[in-house]
Amino acid sequence: MFSKVLIANRGEIAVRVIRACRELAISSVAVYSELDRDALHVRLADEAYALGGQTAAESYLNTGAILDAIERSRAEAVHPGYGFFSENADFARSITERGVTFIGPPPEAIEVMGDKISARLAAERVGVSGVPGTTDLIEDPQQVRDFGAEYGYPVAIKAAYGGGGRGMKVVADADSVEAALESARREAAAYFGRDECYLEKYLTRPRHVEIQVLADTHGNCVYVGDRDCSAQRRHQKLIEEAPAPGIPAEIRKAMGEAAVSVAAGCNYVSAGTVEFLYEADRYYYLEMNTRLQVEHPVTEMVSGLDLVEQQLRIAAGEELAFGQDDIELSGHAIECRLNAEDPAGGRFLPSPGKISKLHSPGGFGTRWDGGYETDDEVSQYYDNLVGKLVVWGHDRDAAIRRMIRALEETDIQGISTTIPADLAVLRHPDFASVQHSTKWVEEVLDLSDATSEPASPPTDEDGKDLERRDVDVEVNGKRYTVSVWVPRQVPASTGGPTGAVRRPRRGSSTGTSAAISGSGTVTVPMQGTIVKLLVAEGDSVEAGEAVCVLEAMKMENNINAEVAGTVKEIKVSAGDSVGSGDVVCVIE
Ligand code: MV4
């Protein structure tokens, strides 16, 4: 086994890996950006090295800086976590060339699965089929119309080098083909640097079911059950569970065996996930994720296996200590992702900032995988996952009840979180009866009452920040909790790491000002990038007409004019990075 491992990541997954290392007596090495100098993963690791920089590109994606940290720390292996370098074959090769082990699959497997067409072909070769579609690149919009005429609409246009929902466009009819293809290509080029697209029949109400696999370097490969991740919005998962409920045992077994065939077929090693869409008692291979996933804990809770420990053992060359028949699943596990976002009636607005209080729940069957503690800051520059709440119950109903209890016990202040949305899902009869699909949160769930504490603290009449204090009082022998708003406590020492990096506060992210006031000043509701301007100065626009396309939260969003009029002034151009409240244009 390794004696020292570097974790090329941050947040809860870095913490998760550090914990596994400690249990195996492996020394852990953290790396950190300027903003993360004092972050939880840095505090918990045995050693930590600065990468410099603030944005992900300057820090956790800076190959040179990470290679330096590897060399200085003399780490023998690197765990990439998820995101960042986890599915980057070049990074895996560049550390392997230096004699350092990549805790993950071989670069060749990453490459096969990174290209969605070759991933489809790899599955077809071992007899596992995907949704009806083509493995040819789209050269001409006419191909899409021909496919639609033959298989019927809707049709999905997908980025060949895409993933996570980016670059996928659904085409409702022949008239929408050209615009959808253009948008798919633009998204694909912006994200993946390549705009090749292919076609599939679009399934309208599928569930997202995925299979966890483990493969060692001795040719053994097993599946560790399935997970359902259908409760998601805009390709961001909200809630995951294991096992996938309501699927006949023989279908689950067939999917597990199909997943092992796909993994073995590409000489896979380490933990991986094979994704399927499941609709009307049929399953269709979608893609394979060649990394440890965010939702891996639900599989751990029902299998008793520590997947990070298994990754470390596999990377060290050990043989799996169990076979398929030794894997027994028991009970039901649910995970809720707690993101620093205000559900805001379904808009899910980012809510970065300082966490003034973080109390995680405890109790039987309750696990908290967090990346932050009280007084830590959630930066706008990184993924805003604060932590994951995971529960186990003897069956699904017990797990749902336990999760509701645990969420109600969680107390996070200073930032908004997705807890109200999680509760809305868990309390819904459609979720209880497994009537939901991947479109359900967006199309059926009513989130109009789901909102969380404001991102910006309330202020008094002088504009000073106030914070909520809950005070316990006793009235006639009965205990009450009374909330009072008092001036925010300013720490005695100024400056220091946290003080130095605190960003200036922009307008409240909860008040989509233009949307509420119907003003002529069109602003963006969240941080993102302007992809395209749809109007020019002097153009007349209708109320509700889109003025620009904003890429935010991994999706293209239209930003609409609230009032009709003439575009007087445009304040942004394509390619600009914008923040919540920034003005796009003024309409008079
Ligand atoms: C689909 C689909 C329906 N039909 N493909 C979205 C992310 C990307 N990995 C594949 N995705 C989908 N592909 C066909 N032919 C529906 C989705 C999809 C989805 C898939 C998994 C989890 C959540 C999803 C949410 C919306 C759409």
C-alpha cells in the first residue's frame, strides 16, 4: 500500500479521500488555491502545498503547479476526486510518466469513454445497446430531419465530446432542427473545444439508473449494485438513492452484468459508473463515467464497501478480496446534495458567501460528508456543494423518513442551501411512489414555496449587516425560541486569509431585480458568461423577448427583456464574464 497520497481536489471529496487515507495509515497531501488556504481539506490533511491562483484554471487545473506539489511532497500516488483532472487522460499520463500512480482508470479507458460516439461503439461491441440512434457525426441538418421522419420526434442532438448534459439539445420538430443544431454546436465548442454532434431518439420520461463497478488489475470486475439519480434539475442531481427502486430483480441483474461487460470491454480498472436510461421496463446504455462519483456514498451504505479504500487498494495492485457473489446489498440509502444555492422557486440561484453557522445532523444511520465548517467561505469560483447528507434505512420509506428528520435537524446559516428543495422532493407522493423521472423536478414539482435564508444578511437602517440570533426563553414554564436580529459581530482581527479573500458583495442574488420590477434595465440573475447577444443598440424589443444568451450553471439561459421598448445601451459583449445583478442593456 502507498505511504503517501496527494489529493488533487478540494471540498468534500478531498475530505472524503483524506479520511480514507487516514484509516489506512496513508499520509495525505492536500493542495490549495489562494482562496482555500484555510479550507477544511487543508486543515485535515497531513501536509498541504499552495497552488496559487483563485479560479479553478489557475489552481486545481494547473498541471505545472500540481506536478510541483507531487514532486515536493514525494507523494507516490494521486487521487483526483471527481471533476478537475479526474477524467483527463493527459494528466493521468503526465503523472504516470513521472513514476506516480494515478488512482483511477488507465488513460486509454478514459479516452474511449470521453468520446461519446466511441463509448457507444465500445458498448455495442460487447452487445450492450444504447437508445436508438446513430454513431455518425451530423454533417447536415437534413440528416436530423431524416432521422426524425424515420424514428419520430423528439430527437436528441448530443455533443460527441460532451457530458453532464452540456451540448445536448432536444428537437421537437423538423422546423427546430437548424436552431437546435447551431446551439448544440456552440455549447459543445465552448465547453469541449470541439463541435461534433450525433443523434439519438429522445426518451421523454426516463429514469436515470447507474451501476457502480469495481475492476482490479488482475482481470476481476464486479458490479456493486445500482443507484437512481432521477431527482435532478438542469443536469444537477439533487437526490440519489440505492438501490434503484421499483425495478425487477432480473432487470437489475442484467444491467449489472451489462455494466461489467462494458467495463471489462475497455480494460477498465478502478471504480467506475455505467449510466443507463430506464423507461417502460427497458434499459438503454448511456455512457460510462470513469471516476468516483459524487453519489458513491449511497452504494457504500447499502454494500458496506468503502469505495475509496477499494480504489486505493486497486491502484496499489491488490486483487479484489471478494467476488460478485460475495456482494450483498442491504436496506436503502438516500443522499441529498446540499448546495449553496437558493432554490428560489425553482431558479436555483448560486449563494456563495461565509457560512456563519453549520450544524450537521447525527443519529442512527446518518452520515455527513462535508467540505466546510462554521465560518468557512463558499467561493463563487468553485462548485458550490457544501456537503452531502446520506442516510440508511431498513427500507426506502424508513430512509425517506430519516432523511427528512436529518434535514430538519441541519442548521446552515449565512448562505442559502438546497434543503427546501430536497424536502419538497422527499415529501412528495410522486417520489414516495417512484412516479418521478429525470424531468419531474423541472416539470412537475412545485417549488414556488421553496426558498432559503437570503444570501445577503439583512441590514439595519444604517446599512449595517444584521445577523439572526435564536434565543431560548421560558414563558410560564414552557420553552420558546425567539429570533432577534442583532448587528453582525466583526472579528477583532482584520485581514488574515479569510479577510483577504472576501469578495465585495454584489446586489442580492435573490432579487432578480428586472424580473420583479419590470424595469428597462435588464440584469443577469446569476454569475455566468455571455454566450451571444441577440439584440443591437437601436433594436426594438417586445416584453419577454430574449436579449442575450447567458451560460450559467452548465446551461444556456435566455435573458429576457421585461418591458417593450428600444435598446438604448448594451453594456456587455459575447464572451464577458458577468455576476449577479450586472446590467446587460437598458431599454427605453
Ligand atoms: C438522453 C435523454 C433522453 N433520451 N438521451 C442528459 C445528460 C447526458 N449524460 C445524457 N442525458 C440525457 N440523454 C436520450 N436519447 C435524457 C437525458 C437526460 C438526463 C439523463 C440522465 C440524468 C438526467 C437527465 C436529465 C435530463 C435529460
